[in-house]
Amino acid sequence: MICLGEAFNGKITKTARSHGKKFQVSIQQEMSRILGNLGWAYMQQNNYEAAELVYRKAQTIVPDANRACNLGLCLIKQGRHEEAMQVLEDVLLRRISGLDDDKAVARAEQLLRELGPTTHVSSPFDIGLSFTEEIMERLDLAMNDWTPFRSRRLPVFEELDAFRDQMAC
């Protein structure tokens, strides 16, 4: 239905409710959520190859730290520890955001610990980043901690703000 444009009665967003609050959900967010659920179902069936494909597709639509952790777990189950480490390090370094970032970071740390003492989380210096890039990355992390909460408005509404002054009321 989503791919055919029949979801949400032809609209691009719908109003959803969770924990007593209303919010807007886009088709992309819904598609990514559904793919994440499908990936988890494949994981429960020990079909890790299918789960990996579905998680990767979901991450290309709307990246999410929790789904990245699930992808890392999926890769660990397949014995692909290096790839799992890269995905989990992205969560640790907060390159992938999500609603429960702190929970996802804690889960990524736990999964990396379970990989064993032979693996370690690399610092940006291990990856080969220059000193300037290291400083910029740390500044970005600091800015994320100090800036006010990001808007939950959909990108389409952000685009409409530019035209607000031109609208006749």
C-alpha cells in the first residue's frame, strides 16, 4: 500500500498517538519502522541474511540508532564482527541519531563488550582522522549536547516556513 501511494489515504503524513501525545508520521518514517519490525521478525527466525538486507534498507530510508544496533547484532550473529563494530561505533560516536539515543549507545557498548576483549572501539585517531577533524567531531558532539532540542517538525513544514512571508492571510 505504501509503495502504491494508497497509505494514509493518499496523504504524505498521518497523525499518530503514542503515550498520550499526538505527532505526525511521514510515509518514509512509517516504511522505515515497518522494515525495522520485519528485520526483527527475521532475526527471531534466525534468518540473519534477510534481516540484514531489511535493516540496511530501513537505514537508507530513515537512519535510526536502535535499528543500527539491531543491524550490529545481526552482523555479529553472522560472524561478521568487523562490520558489526563499524555499525556499533557509528552509534557510539552518535553519527546515527534516534529517539532513545542513550539507550542505543548503552546497547551498542554492551554488544561491543560481548564481542570480546580482542575487539575495541577505535578512537577517531585510530581511524586516521586528522587533528582538525578530531576537533571538529568533538565540537559537533558538544554542540549536540548544548543546543536546544531539535524540531520534530517534518521537513516539508520547514520548507514551507521559507514561503510563510509570501502567503496572503
